[in-house]
Amino acid sequence: MRRRAKLSIAAGAAALAVAGGVMGVHEAHRATATQAIEAPLAHVPGPGGTYTPVSAFQPRVPKGARVDHFTLTAEYRTLTLGGEPVRAMTFNGTAPGPLLVAHQGDVMEVTVRNRLSVPLTIHWHGIPVPGAEDGVPGVTQNPIPPRGSYTYEFVATEAGTYWYHSHEASFEEVGLGLYGAIVVLPKHPLYPAQRDYTLVLHEWPNASTAKAMMANLASGARDVGSMSGMMSGGMMNGAGSTGGMGMMKSPAGNETRTSMLHVLPGPALRTGTFAPTADDYAALDEMAGMYGAFTVNQNADGTTVLPAKPGDLVRLRIVNSGNMTHLLTIVGAPFRVVALDGHDIANPGWLKGVLLPIGAAERYDVEFRVPPSGAAYLVSADPDATARQELRAAIGDPGAWASFPGISAAAIEREPWFDFTDYGRGRLPGETVFRLHETYQVRYDMKLTVGMSQTGMVYAINGRVFPNIPPIIVHKGDAVLVHIVNDSPYIHPMHLHGHDFQVLTRDGRPVQGSLIFLDTLNVFPGESYDIAFRADNPGLWMFHCHDLEHAASGMDVMVQYAGVTDPYPMNEMSE
């Protein structure tokens, strides 16, 4: 697993990088076998031939803005999860860390104190922070060392549900507890509620696996493949050690070691209407065996109760901080999805008997009214029995679980899945609209594959493994279209830093309902999407799978604004 990327950027390479025959950016020229390929960043001048370090893109604080001060202290704690003690990494002694609440337009100033024995950074997932505040070590800052501190500052320009997490060896550090939620309250709520709750879902390794993860962090090895407990638990279907960032010495020397010798075939690409398949259910259960507990906030006993009275309108902000996709629904009351990844949905309809496939790093805001019976219930239809028992919450009377009528696992598993591409209607005021057939300055084809290399399993974009993937080069103001194809048997929740994107199509079919804006797109096996975004936030931005083991083993690419440079040691770079 990658820990420190020993990277070198080839000098004199072509301004445009082309990987696997896929064009990257402006005025593309196909690379020949003799041309060098610049990766993971390229040497491309900005306007007027200028170069600007990413550290120059600082927050612009409005005069007189309210400043919200927060302190997060990273420290070790032993938590009891599922009846078993787990040595965890926490913010302020809890996992998730404290809920950070701000109002739209506020300045968020967050001081992070590191009381761990290993470095960390914090990424503000979904918030369009300026380039210097993104929290990626070796790209936007140096890691925060043990006993060190660092202050982040940014303006909460967009209301919604977001989250924060370590971006240093994130498979281990997030997996062991370095995460928390953020709520930015809107100036003018579109869907006001009487009760507003945030629920953070997480999967926890068992005690022996957690101990192995801690040992890897301490040694700097960060090699998932050395953790026999994880492998025997089915994390990668018995594959050996991963070829990841920590294995890499240089693009030239490492490319052979991480080139895929055998590609795992994915299902046939989908066409037509949306419906879950047997491949989807198999992918849902891919990693369940490695986990010992599933938590709602810090509760793994399946008895969470959120107080509410009959008739109360409730908003649940559901944050998935883990690596798995979970199937959740509300029973006891009709509900509607009012926001995805912090973005309101136009004219959402009411649902009943529908499962929400909430992918890694995604956020679903759902709304419902507590019924006269006294409670509604958030329940899981995951294939894993432990997840079904522990990922649940009652909203209503304190004794709601005593009166829970129960549900048939067989019946709930047959319920249809929520289709966000055909939900809601119309658009909200002020939304920028992209169309598939319009002029794009940048078009990028992203094919996601999985296979075996000399070092083990790797996760690739266009047949290449990070850091040997050329960047997507953009200029400020560009319209960017990305066509994503998942040609693998696994789920890939693809997350773009620093930007939101509009989903235009799924499996060749245009989005039919409300405009959908996301920062993380859960791509199931055989699915394809077209997404579009405006390059309006200069910097160096990762675009990676948020199944963090996949990211650590190669499924990452950089979105690089022309002329923006990295002033930090890239050997510190981590997923």
C-alpha cells in the first residue's frame, strides 16, 4: 500500500499526456513510443507562460465575515465496538470526531493538533476549498508531524452535508477513526425541518486487523498485503500484497512492476434502464469479511435512538465514511431524498419501499415525518448479516426499539434501488447546466480496471497505475467532460477534489429528473457515466476512487491547472 511516493517527473515531456490511447486535454497530440509521459504532474505553463505554486491559492476572506474557530486533536483512544476493544485514532477522543457546524458564508478556521506517533493531514471532503487548503500531503502541504499543529482556513461558501478525514495513509488512518462530519447551514433553507440529525456510518476492522494496521503505520510499510488477517477476511478475495504508492521508486522503474499482467474481467457494459444485478450484490459484499463492527456514529449495537415526536419533520444527514456501499431505507414512514453530496434536489418525490445504495464517501440527506405510531426506522438491507443488525437507528420515542415490528430480510432485499438519474424534476435557481452535446475544452475517457501485477493486485485508470498516470490538464474556465466506464467486477466511488460535477448520463441514458450535482460518484460494475464540471478553482486536485484500498493501489489521477506547480516534496504524497 502506498505510503510515500518516490516520484520523479520526467523533464522535457510533451505538454499533453496521453495514456492508453486516451486523449487528455487541449490540442492533443498522440504520444509516440519515444515520447516521455509526464506523470503524475506535467510541466505545462499557465497564462503568459507563468507558473504559480499551489500554496499561493489562499482563501479570500470577506471583510467582516464571521469566523468559526474549531480545534481537532488527533489522539489514540481504546473504543469498545461490537463488544470488542479496538485501539483507535480519534479526533477529540471520539470517532467520528466532533460535528463541525457553520453557517453559509462563515469562515471556518480549524486548528489540528497531532498527538499521534504518525503524521496526518485533513481533507475537507466536498467543500470547494482553495487550492492551498485541500489537505493532500506532498501536494498542498507538508504532513503534520507528531506533536505538530496546523491551521486550515476556508470560507463555507456552499451549504450542505460534508465530512473531514485524514488524507495521510487514509486507508489506515480513516479506517481507524480519523474522520468526522461537517454541516454548513444555508442562509435560506429550501427544505427546513424540525429535527436535524447527522449519522456517520463506518466499518471497523476487528482487533487483530486494527493492530496490524497500527503496526504498518508505525513502520511506514503501509502494505495491505502483509496483513494476513485482512486477506483471509476476504478483503481482496485472497490476493497477495498490493502494488501501491508505497512500492514506487520512480515512474520509469516502477511501471513494469505495477503493469497489469492479468486483468480481472468485468461484466458486460450496461444499457437501458437501471436495475441491480447479481454482479452488484457480489460487489456489495466484497469486503464485509474483514470488518468486525459497523457503527452509526459510535454505536455498533444497533440500538441508536434519535428523539422526535409524532408529526415532527426530520432531516437525516447520512454520511458514509467507510469503504463499502450500504443499502439503507426508512420503514414506518414515506421519505424523500432532499440532497445528495450537499446539493439540494429539485422537487423530490416521496418514496416507500426503496433502498438507497449509499456509496463510500457519499452523503444522502433524507426527510420524513414521524408517524403517529411514534417512530420511524433507518434499517439496512446489506448482504452481510452483521451490517444489517448494527447499521440502524430509530427516530421517535425513547423506547422505539421495544416496539419495533421487525422486517423480513428476504422481503427488504427484493425492494428496488433508488435511481438518482430519474428522481425529482426540473432545476433550482442559479444552477449551471451542462449538456452532453456542447463544446468542451477538455474531454477525458476514464476506464477503470482491476488486475494483477508483479507485486499483487492493482487498480488502474486507462490501464495505468498511479503515479504513472498522466494528469488531466485544464485551464481556468474550461468546460470539462469525463466519460467513466467501470470495466471491473468491483464498485468504484470516484471522488473529485475541489469541484462539484453534474451527472449527464448513466449507461448512455440522459438524466431524466432533477439536475444532479455530486463530488463522489458510486460506479457499479459495468456502469458508464458522463459527468461535466467547470474548471473554476485553480490548484492540483486528486480524482480518485474512495474505496481507499483501491486508491492506495493505483486508482488515482491528478487534475492539474496549467501553470500550477507543487512546491512540496512529492515523496510525501499519500492517498
